[in-house]
Amino acid sequence: MATSVASDAVKCRMFPSTFKSAVMAWFMALPRGSIAKFDDLSSQYLVQFSASKIEPVTIADLYDVRKTERETLKQYVKRYSDASRKIEELEPQTCARAFKNKLLPGKLNSKLSRKQARSMTEARARAAYILEEEDDAFKRKRIRSEKEKEPKECVASRKMDTKEGGK
């Protein structure tokens, strides 16, 4: 049956048959009698769901994902990987090239400049060692800062105890 020539009543009955869970829940929650004609239903539907439409991610969007100074390499790799998974039919070499393109200068950038990765799997493998180094450096820095925060009175009182014990 062609819906363009169907009556409003038929359209209002057919349209909800295409709804899935969240949309059906919205539809069922509409106040009884709030839809007088199909135009009412379709405009309310568009108002409710057009903003939640998911735009497809493109390779151009992937080239916009860049590493920031405050971001660890591990965070960047995860964020980039999450973004790249959303792209359909992405060529592995293009993905790796875009990843390298937005790295800040550093060890991994130099490593990938010497020999271009053929895929993100290869780029991640090269990044693994550098990620480990970065994690170790972060842990050492945290330990140093915790030691610096240690109360100085404790150190002073230990010195006093040692002097008194030595008399």
C-alpha cells in the first residue's frame, strides 16, 4: 500500500509499527488524544528524535583528533582508537597516517616518522613500549610527590630522638 495516498488514520497506525524500544516508550507515553492527525505525530517525532540522530564519522573527523599537551599518550591512543572504530570502510594505512599526523613531537612521532605504520595495530604495537615508559615515569613522579608531602615534623622529631638517645 502506498502511504502517500493513505488516510491520516492509516498512517498513524502504520508509523508506530516501525518503532523500537526507546521510540516505542516515547510513543506510549504521549497523552491520550494528543495526536489529531499524522502531521501532529510526525512533527512531534521529529522534535523528539532529530537532535539525537547520529552523524557518521568520516576520515576528516579522524584527522581532527589530535593529542593535547595535558593528555597522556595512552589517553590519546584510546580516544583515537574509539573514534576510528566508528568509521566504516576505513583503510588501515589511512588510519595510521592520521594517527601519526596529530601526535605531538616526541618518541612515538619520531619512531613513526622513520617507518610509517601500515595499520593502527602496527602503530599501537610501536606505541606499547613508549606507553610503558610513560606509565613508569608517571608512577615515579607520583611517588616523589607523595614523599615530598610527608610531614616534616616527623623527620625533625626522628632527629631529636636520635640526639637524645646518643647522649
